[in-house]
Amino acid sequence: MATEFKLPELGENVESGDIVAVLVAVGDTVAVDQPVLELETDKATIEVPSTVSGVVKEIFVKEGGQAEVGQVIFTVDAGGEAPAPKPEAKAEPKPEPEPEAVPEKPEPEPEPEPAPPAPETPAAKPAPAPAAPAVTQPGRPAPAAPSVRRLARELGVDINVVPGSGPGGRISQDDVKAYVKKLNTERPAVSTAAPMAEAAPLPDFSKYGQVEREAMSNVRRATARNLSQAWTTIPHVTNFDQADITELEKLRKRYAKQAEAAGGKLTITAIILKMVAVALKQFPKFNASIDMANQEIVYKKYYHLGVAVDTDRGLLVPVVRDVDRKNIIELSVELSEIAEKARNRKIGLEDLEGSTFTITNLGGIGGTNFTPIINPPDVAILGIARGKMEPVYREGQFEPRLILPLALSYDHRLIDGADAARFLRWLVEALENPFFVLLEG
């Protein structure tokens, strides 16, 4: 009996990806959970496991192409009547609206084939929708096609809170528009998202000399889109400070071999990770998110810190979880592992989600300071520049001291300048006197 394997949900707001490699061929036997596709999404390159088992009969995608969530990738013969399902498998890929065929009830799909009334039925159902709005179950992706998700994102709406009027609670574009209209009617004072400024058209650069064009990678496209949205929707402010880490650097060098023996590298980032986790407990506003739709502040009781990693594909931000429960040696090992995974394209989508605060360190490259952009839905990000020896006046004379520049960008809707100054001062004192963390933490 032939069974279709469709591209499953890949993660929050991930609707498609570029096919790097098809890991099976016609005639191969596949098992459930066996990797069958290597896909590059906006966030990472991942291996997609099979949800079906059997012998591969037909493959509908190829390397270099694109695949969308819900699209048929291949069919397998699980044993039984092979001829009967074949027309079904060939009929499915032809209509392009395949992503619309993602509903959880595939049985009604064959019925609309003979007659066009199928599209009219959802249109005829908006009337009973208010009476029985479907609510997405926690932990389950909202039942909506990629085009509907895209519309919701463009309108600044969380697709998971939109009631669906279709079969099984499926969400249509009309449902999204109706939800936005309701929001605007009920809460005129609350805006969902600031409109993105439209870029001015570029001139023809080839008139002035030779040019070369290169397609943006998925990661670069996602970075450009997300940072543009963050910059236009979040009122950024950046506070600067600096820490004298002369004594801390001596301690770091003294215990570096312990970290190496455990398989890690004792860096200033690993130490600051631990310091920041303690600081977030002292200043809970910095470990929160803003829910503008409900006019609420969401305080998180866990401490998952994102760490920006420079890769050949662009900037990735893997997340170190439960930093408050790990010692600095453990954090050193984990940091080394996630950075290696990110650079070798082995990072998973689950490794890039769930941060509560972000740290980015450009000290290894250089520079005196910079203003990092917040990584939503976080409300703050700490930037670390390169430390350098400077003359510092202490006890009546100048001494050479190692000074580390720090920059804290924060969301001014939640955090005031005084809060940011106190947070940075606390962190500076902790770096200058590590025993302070033991006293406070």
C-alpha cells in the first residue's frame, strides 16, 4: 500500500527550506526516524527524519530545489495493493496548492477532486465560526498553510491565537483578517506591529562599472528580515560601561587547564555567561518579554542564554540552557560544543530557540565598542568588545590594567536607563570582584 511522506512542521515560523541533499533513492527501504532529507532553513541546516516506513516508489523533489511544509516528498510501498494508490500519488503533486493539503484529516481530500465545491465549503462556514472557535492545543503547531502563516506574520499576529473556522480548526486567510479586524475594533489603542519601511529601488550599478550578484543564503535572508523588524519595532537604547578584569584574567589563566581537561575552553564569554545568569535573578526585568497584544510583561523563571556565533553562513545564536544550574567549567565545555556545531552546520532548530537574554562577543576580532541589536523576544543584549591594557590611576599612581568594554542594548518599553545602568554596574562589580557573585548569588 503506497503512503506519502510529506515535509513535517520544522519549527516556529519555518515554512520551507532549500534541499541540500535527498538521502534516499527509488527502491531504497526506509524506516521511521531515518534521515531522508537534508534541508537548509532560515535558521540552520537540518536532517529531516522519515515518519513512514517501506520501499521508496517515487520521489517528487530534487537537490537544489525548495520544499514547503506539507509538500509530498516521496511515496513508499508499505506492502499490499501497490496499483491502487499510484494514481493518488501522481495526482497529488500536480496541483500546486499542495501546502493547502496539510489538514490533519487527509480522508476528505479525495472527495473534492470530481467537483469544485470543496473550496466553497470553507467559505460557507464562516457563519458558525464564532460559535465554536477552535483553539490550538499548547505544544501543537497551528493548522494553517504557509501562505496563511505568512499573512499572519506580515500583519503582526500570532497564528497560534487565531480561531480557525475550517475543518479540524484549520485557519484560513479570512480567519486571520477577521481576527485583525476584531483586534483593531476592540483595542484601537494597541498596535500589533510597526509597518516595515519599504526599501527604495536600487539604481542600475552596472552603468558605472562591473558588478557581480550573489543570492542571499537562507540564514542571511532571515537575519536581514529579523533584524530589520527588531530595529523598527523595538525602541533601542544602549548603555556603555567598562570593567577592570586584570584580576579575573589571572584567575582565568590559572584555571584554563581544568577546562581544557574537561573538553572546553575557559573564555571570558563562559565566565560572563555565569555572571549574567546571577544578574538576571537580581534584575528580573531583563529576563522577560513584552506581550503587547495582551498588554502584559512575561517574566521567565528559567535562564537560557543565547550566544552569537560567527559562521561562514552568517550569524547564528545557539542557546545555552539553564545557565544558572551549571558551573563555569560545564559552561566552557557546552560553549565549545555548540560553537563547533554551529560552524559545522550540525546545529538543530531546537538549539536556536528559547533564549531569554543574548550575549555577543566581538573581542576576538577587535574594535573598541559597538551597539548590538536586540534578539526578539528578548528585551536586552550584552555586547563585549576587545579588552585592552590602559593606564588607570589607583592609590596615587598610574597602573597598567586590563579594561573590558561592555555595551547593553535594551528595550525602552520595559527597561529604563536607570535600570540598565544598575544592571551594568552590578555586572562590572561582579567581574572586578568575583567573590561578589558568591555574596549576592
